[in-house]
Amino acid sequence: MTKYVVNSGGLKNNPEKAVEYFGEIVKDLGNNPHILMCFFAEKREHWEDKFKKHTDGFLRLASKDIKPNFSLAMPDKFTDQVADCDATYIHGGDDHLVQYWLRQFDLVEIFKGKVVATNSASSDALSESFWPCDWRYCMKGLGILPIKFIPHYKSDWGKDDPRGPIDWNKAYRDLSEYGDKEVPIYALEEGEFIVFEV
């Protein structure tokens, strides 16, 4: 069974929810879980800096009983790295970039029996379809999870955007009419997460 811990994003604004999220990722993995940190949604030149920042943040907010080991995901080693870890944490960023990298792998197969944590754009990627805040229109995901997804729901995301504030009700309506209308929508507010075991 694979456990997917799907987060809306905005963890830096919600440290209490981040504590819960990190706790869910490592739940039942023992005191020394091996966590693969994946930044495929970011430009390559930022991966090492993000790795340092996010592993430090994880350690700061995780239970003091947990002493994880971290690895930085690399595309040419990703399948083997996922096999060697207990959990893979795929961070958010650019929707197109994360899908570019993830679609190169048989994700259902390599994630079998693992914990997979996602955040914002990577949560979008695993869904059947989604409505991202930066693009503001419905897009197709990789269909790993039978859901539609809206990250950062009802937040002030893009408050300084020249397009104006997001109309969250319209976003929800648009996604409900996009693709298969029977697929459930998960519109999670920042920091919120949901767990799927498949």
C-alpha cells in the first residue's frame, strides 16, 4: 500500500499545520526514517539551497524523537533513490516543470509501499486535474490519484498580481465542470493536507 500525504502549500505561513504534516509523513517509519527530498518543481540551480533550507526546517519542526536521514533527489537516480528511502517529499513550485520530470517515471510502480508527500504544484501533478493559482485555469495532472485539486484555497495568493485577486468560487466552479464531473474536488486551505492510502 502506498500512502500519499497531499498538502495544499503555504506551510511557511502555518507552522502548526507544518508540524502536523511532517508528523504524518514520518508516522510509523521509526525514529530514523530516510526521506528523499525532491525539488523537481524548481530550477536545477536552486536544488542544493532548497535542500539545505527545507531539511533544516523539517528538523526544526519535526518531533525531537525523530532523527531522519535526508537525500537529494536526482532524475538520473530517482527510481533507485525512491526504492532506498522510506518517504519521498516532492516540494512545490512550477506545475509544468514538476510534471516534466515526474512523467518520465512509472510513479505508481516506484511509489508502491512508500510514503509520498506532496505540496502545492506536486499535489497538482498527482491529481487528475487541478486549478493552479499562478496560471488560473484548469489543467490536467498525471492522474495518479482520482481527485481534482485546488491548492492554497481561499488564501491571499497573488494579492499583488496585476490580474487582481483570485475569485475562488469561480476557480471551484471551473474545476467542477472540467473533465470527469464525478471526480471529487479537494480544495484545501493553506497548510491543510489529506491522506490517501492506495
